[in-house]
Amino acid sequence: MQLRKAARIILVGAPGVGKGTQTERMLKRFPQLSSISSGDLLRIQAESLMKTGALIPDTTILRLILSELTNRGWLSSPDSAQRLTLSSMTASLDSFTAPPSHDDGFITMPPREDARYEYSNDPDASFILDGFPRTAAQATQLDRLIPINLVVDIKTPTSIILDRICNRWVHPRSGRVYNTTFNAPKVSGRDDVTGEELVQRDDDRPEVWEARLKKFDETSLPLLEHYERKGVLWSVGGNSSDEISPKLFEEFGRRFGNT
Ligand SMILES: *[C@@H]1O[C@H](CO)[C@@H](O)[C@H](O)[C@H]1NC(C)=O
Ligand SMILES: *[C@@H]1O[C@H](CO)[C@@H](O)[C@H](O)[C@H]1NC(C)=O
């Protein structure tokens, strides 16, 4: 389906709701959409920095997004004094790949607050932004560059997510792996061959995931409220990706499609 105006989307959802799946399907269904992933941008541009395990400041990610959108011709600063050139970006990043110091001018300097940016409303300037923003503060900073015009809040019941990601059991001595949804042991909790007890790795345990999902809900709430106030939040629920995709396609088509 062709779009009639630029879509600038963010998908918000707990781990296990299938954001990646929805993104892939959206890209396939709406060829004018592209994916801009802050993780990919960072990997490409600041690999050595990431290897040091340093905390990446928000402003670095914002600058990478700004640079990516500028390079694509989707964003520009009309005031030439404020124009962000590729060489100034590269220079900044070069100085930045040294171990960061927190009073380094570049690291603490956000994209200029007084700078004004112009963004393209061409349907080809449509993207799903992945990995950023994660907090309301980051969203406020992003708003200064370019307004997101659809935030999709994907909700799946916690019990369903837990069923999906906590179904792996292992037999420690042999390393045999069972998946209680798709490849269950013959006797619940027992290895098929030896009859010995199966265990769950920490990362497969429901208690661990329950805490993680709760934490996600708490931290994502201010982000969702931010976009609710902007009038761009839309929530969609479902127990599976196949249940969610058609609703998402329909709503997206209604808002951005050329019908
Ligand atoms: C269990 O198997 C299904 C189907 O192959 C898969 O979707 C799911 O991710 C598996 N669970 C784990 C924890 O690997
Ligand atoms: C989704 O899962 C919930 C909780 O398990 C269940 O009550 C509901 O009927 C399911 N909905 C659909 C459409 O399958």
C-alpha cells in the first residue's frame, strides 16, 4: 500500500510481545517505510566505544539519528550556521571514540536547543524508529528534531508472554533441551532418557521475567504518557503477532495510507 504522507513511528512493547516481528511485517507491507535502528547506527559509527562498554549518552544517539535523517535528506536545518555537516559529525565521533570523559564538550552537548529543523513530509521519508526513545526525557529531546506521529503501544497479557518465553527446560547432565510448548518431555519435569529432573536456567524462569516485565511497564509508562499528551498514542492488544498484525495494518493504513 502507498502512503499519502510521511509516517514516523515508534513501537513500544515489553520484551516478548514481538516488536521485531511487527516491524518486519510493516516494512514488507508498506515498502515506503524504512527501519532506523539506534542500535545499528551505534554499531556502525561507534563500535570501538561500544566495546569499551561505556554508557552511551542520549545526546550521542540523538546526534546519530539527526545525522542519519540529514543524510537521507529527510531533515535539514535551514540556518546554514547551524547546518550539521557530515564532516563535523565524523570529527565529533572521532574525538568521541576515545574513552569518554563526562565533561567532554561533545558528550554533554545536546543538539543545539535553539536550532530549528525542517523535516520532510514526503511519504518516502517514512520510518520506524527502533531502540530510541526509551524515556520521556529522550522523547522530549527527539521532539525538538522531528515529531513522531504514531506511537504503537503493543500489549499482550503477561501470562501469555511468560508462556511464550519461559517454556525451556534443560537436562543439566546431557544438555538436552525441552520446550514445554512444542517439544514437551514425556513426563512433566523429567528427562526422557534418564528420568532425571529437568531445571530452568535463570533467564528462562518466570519469576525473573515477571520482574523484568513489571520493570518495563513502570519505565515505559511516562514515555507512553508523553505521547498520549501529544495525541499520537495508539494501543493495540493481542495474544499473538498474528492477532496484532491485521489490526496494526488497518489502523496504519487508515492514518497514512493512500486510499
Ligand atoms: C519453543 O518453541 C517454539 C517453536 O519452535 C518457539 O517459538 C519458542 O521460542 C521456543 N521457546 C524457547 C524458550 O526457546
Ligand atoms: C487471550 O488470552 C487470554 C488470557 O489467556 C484469554 O482469556 C483470551 O481469551 C485470549 N484471546 C484470544 C482472542 O484468544
